[in-house]
Amino acid sequence: MRYLENIGTTKRYSAIGLGTWQFGSREWGYGGDYADREAGRIVARARELGVTVFDTAEIYGFGRSERILGQALRESGGTDDVVVASKVFPVLPTAGVVEQRGVASAQRLGVRTIDLYQVHQPNPLVPDSTTMRGMRALHDVGIVDEVGVSNYPLQRWQRSEVAYGSRVLSNQVQFSLVSRAPLREMLPWAQRTGHVIIAYSPLAQGLLSGRYDETNRPSGGVRSANALFLPENLQAARPLLDALRDVAQTHDATPAQVALAWVIHFPNVLAIPGASSVAQMESNAAAADITLTDAEHAALTRTAEEYHPATGAGALPKIVAGLVKRS
């Protein structure tokens, strides 16, 4: 496993973490046995492989993900050597609400201190001045160690740091070969200033695994509402998936591992893919051992830039039609 360097945190942050949205969340369709048994095995194996970052949120399963993760960490060795990260859902993120929700998350996780507490989304009405006042109070009493944000544009991330009064360590954003917006401004700024980008959906919900094509589409769960899995988008993704396969063959790896290696090629980026099984967790962790050449990384980026999937309002009628057909 590789770890982020020169970020000045109390604990080590692994380049590959574990996202736990699927723990206790029905929308992934993994079933009860996954939450009751497999989730704990995944966490235990992740720790054996050197994974230290475990990310959850109060909205995942309405607190159930936090409870499952907390129990799994306690049963596999405690939390002294891992980064427990959670997020407050900002329905009305005034200072008092943030403080209350932070205490509740810590209780569900079974920890005294949440190592990284993040604002899940920017609120369009509530200013960060009041939200960060709540974060500062949580930090000052020891319930929160590091503070982060999620889905923030760069300028608002910077303003939130001013409001907080010290470093807002990280921004958790969608970042992958098919979601490259952070490359333009956010990533260069974070590299210059010692901040961290946490990449969620680094495999584009499985598109970059190479498992799917227009004749083999996801049958349910959250992927069924993702425009990337429309037949025309899967067909358009063929050149990118072929490029991943070519690089994977060179490294004796899988396309998914290469896609993860592309994300963490940047030294201040960590990826938090989910895992449906212990085997997938093992595969994800192994991606940290792959070092792409600059030429390979650049070639993959160029190929990805030529992929233009149909998304947004134009794709919505087809997504709805597909959901209706499946039901």
C-alpha cells in the first residue's frame, strides 16, 4: 500500500481507501447478508492490506453504514490506526445542527474522535461561516480531528477554509478517467498547497472495470439510473476500455486496477472505491502497487478526452424508459 506524504495529518492516509455507501444502503441491491457478514470481512481484509481510510456518511442507509463500519472496525482491531471519515448531510447546516450531527455520527461509529469530518454538499442558502463555526466547535472539544468538504467548487472550498480559520484538509469529489473536472484548477491548487483530493466513484460506478458493454448492462441498483450505462454510451466507451485493457496487460493487472492507478498517479489524491466482496477489495488495494509511466498516464487521459457520453437532460428519457421496462 502507498500512503500520502507531506500532508501533516496525525494518521497515515492510504492512497486506496474504502468507500462504504453500500454498507446498509438498499439502493445498491447487495442484500442482507452483505451488510450482516460480508461488510465486516471486507473491512478486516482491507486493514490487513494496509488500507487506513474508511469513508462513510450519516445519509448512507440513514446512519446504518456508520453503525456497520464502526462495528466492523471494532471487531477487526479498533480505530487507533485507521482514518474514520464521515460526512454531515447539510439540510440546514447551521453551527448548532453541525455540532449535533457530529456528536450523533461519532456515537453511531463508536468513536470519541472522527478523524475526518466533511460537509457532504455545499448548501446554497446557508453560508459556510456558520457551518464552519460548528466544525470548529467540534474540533475544539476533540470530537473532530481534521475537517473536509465534499462536492465543493474550488472557490467555495477556499472560502470555507477562511471561515474555518485553518486548513480544510480535503475535498471529496467525483474524479475518474470520465470525470476529470478536478484536473483543471482544483488539483493543481491542492498540489501547491498541500491539500488532499478524495476521489469518489473512481471507477465510474463500474464502467471502467470493463465488465459492461451494450449487450451486458447492469440489471439494477444505482447503476440503472446512471446515463453512462445507456447502450450508446457503453458503445462509445469501447476505445477507452480497450486502452485500459492494453495498459492492464502490460502491468499484469485488470482495467479497474489501471483506472484506479490513473487516479492515484497524482501524489495528493486518494481514491475510495467501494467493494462488493473481499476479492474486489483485494483487487482495489493491489492498484496501489501499480506505477503507470507518464506516457501511459497521458495516453489514457487523451483517450478519455475523446469519450463524450450523452448525459444530463437529454439522457433522462432513456434512463426512465429503461427503469420502466425493468419494472
